Amino acid sequence: MVLLFAPMQGYTEAAYRRWHFEHHDGVKEYYTPFARVERGRIREKEKRDLLPDRNRGVPTVPQVIVSNRDELAILCDSIQRMGWQRIDINMGCPFPMQTHAGRGSGILPHPDRIAQILEEVHSRPEVTFSVKMRLGLDDRMQCFELLPMLNDSDIKQITLHPRLGIQQYAGQVNMEVFGLFYESCSKPLVYNGDIRTLADIKRIQKNFPQLSAVMIGRGLIDNPALAAEWSKTTSACVR
């Protein structure tokens, strides 16, 4: 099982991603803080973070956050022009500024919008898309309402953080519901949420042996060597 570095606004910009990649082993992919649409185009700050020269040699996955198909098309056009062929769609951000705008986990109660976003995904076969999501915004059943649509889509990977958006980062992750999703998901599935130590990674691997990967954010900020320590325990190099 491989490890992925979760996107974290204000932390995991290009300079940090490069520093970590050059000094610590064990991370297969680095996901960027989400890019969004502002005044009808990609925000300049996030566009600069995705410039090829800033990311060359680092296994990076651009992430976007959208409320509808049109926003996804704008972002994809800009990101593809820079040469990227891999995009992750954020359907999990819990911050109220985004959820109130129908982005991040705020889009999860709207399967009609997600269906249109998946149509845009289908229209771009040259791009490999993935989704990062939560159980729902305010109802843990929302992920199951969306799962058949996601299973039938061109999405190549799903990352699930087993909290509700309204929880933000408080309370316990819901491992029981994650397990139900894990059993029904036909796409490669990644676990994300409250991974701080080697013991946490081992527990997830033991309980969900068919996972594609584990995605870690704060655990790698707190201990940048965590992924390297995991690689040593498994005697596997993911570079």
C-alpha cells in the first residue's frame, strides 16, 4: 500500500512539496491545494503554484474545487494548457466559505450537479480524474447515494475522509460507514483522516487490505519522515 500527501491550504504549496520530496522518501504523489475559479478564470495564486517549472520532477496531482460543470471546464482548460493530464476534484472541503458556495462537501447533497461534472470528466478522456470526498455534508448517506454514479463514471480513484462536512475536523471518523463504502466501491479507494503514526497506517491496512492507498495530511506535517518510516517497515520503495 502506498502513501499520498494530502493537500493542505497554506502548507503544501510547490516549495514545500519540493522540499519534502527531496529530503524524505515514501510519498507516491503530492496533491496540491485546490485551485478555484475567480472572476471567470483560475485564480492567479493557484495558477502560479501549478507552473511546470515549479513542479518539475515532483510527482504532483493538481486539485480543483468547483460548484458546477462550467467551473470545472474553466479550470481544466487552464491546467491542461500547462501540460497536466491528471486532476483531482475536491468534494470534501468542509470550510463554510466553500460549502456555502456549493463547493467541496457542499456539493455532496446535489447529485444533479455531480452528474454534470462527471459528464465533463467523460468529455476529457485525455485527463485522468480522481475525486476526494467526505461521507456527506450533513448526512452520511449522501456518499451512498452518489456511489453508483461514481462507480459507473470515468473517475479513476476515490479518496474518502469518513467525516461529514459539518464536522470539519472535530469528532471521530466513522470507520463503520467507511467500511460499508469500502465494500461497495468498485474504484480504487484511498483512505484519508486522522493518520498520525505508523500504528495508524498499520491499523488501516489491516482492516482494509484492498485499499489502493492512504492519504495523509497533518500527520506528515507533524512528522515529515512518517512516509519514509512506513517505507522502511514494509521494505518497499515507492519512488
